[in-house]
Amino acid sequence: KISAENAALRSEITQLRKTIVGKVEETHAITVLKEELAAITKDKEGLKERLIALRRAGKRDSDTLQTEARLQEITQEVEKLRGESAELEVRLKAEMNARKKLHNALQDVKGKIRVFCRIRPASKVELEQRSRVVVTSLDDYSVVVDTRTGQKSFNFDSVFGPTSTQDQVFEDSSQLVRSFLDGYNVCVFAYGQTGSGKTYTMQGTKDHPGLTPKVIKEVFVRLEELRGTASWELSVSMLELYMDNIVDLLAAPKDPRKAQSSLPLDIREDVRGGVYVANAVVNFAETEEELHRVLKQGLLNRKVGRTDMNEESSRSHLVITLTISLYNKTTDARTTSKFSLIDLAGSERVSKAGTSAKQMNEAKSINKSLTALGDVISSLANATASSKSFIPYRNNKLTMLMKDSLGGNAKTLMFVNVSPVEYNVEESIMSLSYATRVKSITNESVKNVESKDIMVLREKFRAVAEERDHLRRIVESSGIVVEEHETEAVSYTHLTLPTIYSV
């Protein structure tokens, strides 16, 4: 089925490329029209000035009448050219939008990680300091950076300029919600320099919500459409990676002096290669409002701090994971999938950030983890289908958490956020180069679907586990010590075997 869809998409892309060639010619035509329009408008202004001068002189001779007639003729021609130009631009924009949708669909079938670039607006301080804008978007796919040695260009799957809205950004990402509900693991993560707009893109504000609240809203809208034909359980976990330690934001106590938990937060993999964190708190939610309340409380526990680069700089990597178990009453099958929304802490230079001693250590930890992420990306980008290169996922907890999103089984979208001004040009080029490497990585997306037989087997495992736990409590109540021997995997949720106990 995928091969057939792939072939159909390739055919559409081929046809679209032919169409685009024609649209390139139309673009050239628009440029020519605009040049003609500018020249005619200039002539028109000249004629206006001449006519005004003649009228002031009190002349109503044939020369004045000819000038008035010519002015009227040019005015009509200008209006005609404006109409043609506007029509061509509307048609071209429609074709470019169609091309973008088909391109993204093709990349999705190929398993390619898609990369979107977002250029933030210049800040108030930058405008007051008259900082020169050096990062601009040529079109919906291209970014150009002015450097001392000339221009550098970068191409991505989509580019959002400083005037782009949160709705426009989400529109190009919303199809991932459908993949999530269809049973695919999905990951969206934001990367970039401190103060480049990552958290605004992922979380947004009350008046301008970002990807995370928009994804949640879209999930519940689509689930409502399935009501009656499907049943589901939706849960959320919320973790941060701070100073190389995993912190459960949903378990963090109000009193920071109290210990968070005695249970270790271990990063593990299920039999399908999916990554999860054992012992993390999982909260179930039946409504959009309930889920938002959980996330709001978790965000209050996140580590943030002021630096010279950002008033509220994220000092940790944030990982929000939505997990859904959806039973289709029509097909009698169950899918289990997760949607990871990752807001990476910003890369930064200590000399620019102006941080305290504590924040310097935080910056070192952040940069260390991002370097490890860069090593993984480089290894994946250099790997070929025929070679099985070593990928250093285990060098850092961040790369272990993102293993199934980079070169794994998830459908992944990366946002690279950049500053537009010259002061940050080196960091912007590094981020854009980093993102370019990510574009070449291919994931093997797998639909996590279970037949009725597997569901029955899972229930048997669950029943055995409950009986085991009951027997264990009886034995322990008799004063006999039970030693626990853990196998490689323990979670029933992730299709694994039960823990083995011996007395």
C-alpha cells in the first residue's frame, strides 16, 4: 500500500514539477510586469507634474489636452497591469501551496525527517540599537544569510519569516496529529540559540498559543469525530533534562526541600524500539481542559533563569509526551502511539549570556548534551543504507531520550529557530548548518497496531502479573524476603514480559 501511495505521489510530484516550470515563467512575467508598472507609474507622475504646471500657467491649449488624454490612458493601463499582476500572484501562491503539501507528503512516505525554519522578528532592544538584519527568507523554502564573505543560502521543507503567525506554523504541522491517531509515533522538537524563539514556537503565550496547545486542541477535535466508532485512553508525562539528570515535572513536590521520588527514572526501550522512561508519573486526561491543567502545573516546575540573551531562558530540555491507546470498534484492532513535543534548551556562549556561576554550569551541561545530539545527527547523516555505522546514542541522556525520533520509528519534524540580526549571525549559521544535516536522516516509521489476539495475550499477561503481585504480598506478610530479579524489560504497556521474582 505504501509503495502504491509512494508511486502515486511521485507521479503527482513529476506533474507538479512541470507545472512549477510554467509557474517560474509566470514569476518572471510578474517581475517584467512590475518593472513595466514602475516605469509607467514614473511616466504618470511626470505627466501629472507637467499637467499641474500647465494648469498653473493658465494654459488650455492642445498640448494640455494631449497631456490629460495621455494621463488618462496611462492610468487605465496601470490598472490593467495591476489586475494582471495580482491574478498571476494569486495563481502562483496556490500552486506553491499545492507543491508544499505534495512535497511534505512525499517526504513523509520516504521517512525523511522534515525540517522547518522559523526566523523571529528583531526584538525591541535590537531595533533600538539599529541592529542590521542579515537573515531573511527568499521564499517559502529558502533562507539567505549575509556574512562578511558573502551570502550563504539554506533550503528547508518550509520557512517562516518574522511576520509568520502561530496559526500558519501549525497549519503545516497539523497532519502529524492524524499520524499520531493512526498509530504512528510522532516527534516535534525545536532547536536553536538561546532567545531564538523556540519556547514561543512550542508553547506560545496565552494570546498566541504555540504548537503544544494547538496539537492538544487538534487531538481532541479529531477524537470527537471518532466518538461512537472508537474508544481511547489518553495520558501525558512531562520530563525535563536538567544538569544531566531526568526530573519528573509531574512528580515534583511543592516543597523543593522534599525528595522527588525514591524510584529511579530509567530510560528504556520497548520491543518495537520505542523509548520510554520507567517510573515516570503518567496522568490520564479525558478533556482538553484537564490536560492543559496538568501541563500548566508541570511548566511551573521547569527550570528557567534570566540571562543577557533572554529574560526567561530555559535551563533544561523539556519533553512532553502524549500517549494514546485507541481501540477501533470497526476493525477490532488497537493502536498505541506517542506524540513527543520537545523544547530543547538553547545553545549559548557564556560570554554573551552573562550568566552567574550556577548558570555557567547549566550552560556547560546544555552545550554538552547538544554536542552529543550533534554527534548523533552527524553519524546518522553519514550512514548509508548498506553500512551499519555506530550511532553514539548512549553518550548522553538527551540522545537516549530522542533515539526513536532520530533514525528510529517515529515521524519527526524539527524546527530550527534563528535570530535575524548580525550580532547573532555566527550562531544562526551554526543552527542552520545543524538543521541541514538533520534533513538527510531517514526514520523507519512503523504503525503500532495490535490485533485482537495480541490484546487477549496482553490481558493474560496482566492477569498473571496481578496474581504474582497478590502472592508476593501474601509471602511478604509471612515475613519471608522476596528478591526481585529484573529482566531487560518490565512494562506491560510496552509489550514486554513480566518481572521475575524468587524467594
